[in-house]
Amino acid sequence: TIFVQVLMAIFSGVIIDSFGELRDRQGEIAAHLSEPGHLLSQQTHWHYVNFFVFLLCAENDDDELTDLVEHIYNEVQQGSSEWLPYRQNLELQKAQAHEGEEAQRKHSGLDAVREELGALARRVEELCQRMDRVERPAEVPR
């Protein structure tokens, strides 16, 4: 009977942990879907609906499409979703660009410091060589 109770406690713990993980995962998904600019958010959703309507109308008209729109049109016709932005929106792209500029600025600052250190090292070496030349004549043998 103790063995059965221990097994029941283990199974209960596993089941409770599984439901906890499912609840956490569902919370993550809900938070991701509610992010601004997400593909399924209400404002973005309607932009895509309008774009699909534009593509359907462009199919019936013989209007010239830009290369990008024609590429997306062909992807849609093939049933591909590769053209859709995944976890990318304008704000995220701006933030990534800003981080890249910041990293470039830091990198260029480091390069400037390295150049200054190199110049200082060369200057110290020159001074050491001058000091050696000045000390040699003073050590004239008698």
C-alpha cells in the first residue's frame, strides 16, 4: 500500500508539472501574440488583408508590378509563407539598426584608442632610444 501511494504521488507530481509547463507555454504564446506589430495583431492583420486584396486585383488587371510585389505575388501563388516577416517589425528593425550603429561607434572609438596607444608606444620607444644615446657618451672609459 505504501508502494502504491508513492507511485500515485510520483504520477500526480508529473501530471501537475506537465500542466504547469503547458500553462507557462500558453502564457508565452499569448504574450508573443499580443506584441505590437505582430502579424496576427488587429492593425497588422488588416494591412495584410488589404495587401492580399491588392494582389488579387493586380492579378486581374494587367498593371505593372514592382519587382518586390511581383516576387511576393509569386510566393503567394506557390503557397509559400517565407516572405512573411517572422518576429520582425519596424520598431525591432530600428532598434537593431540603432544597436548596430552603436556597436560601430564603439568599435570606431576603440580603433581611435588603439591608434593613440600605438602612437604613444612609438613615442615612448623613441624616448627610450634617445635616453640610451644620451647615457652612452657619459660612460666613456678612462
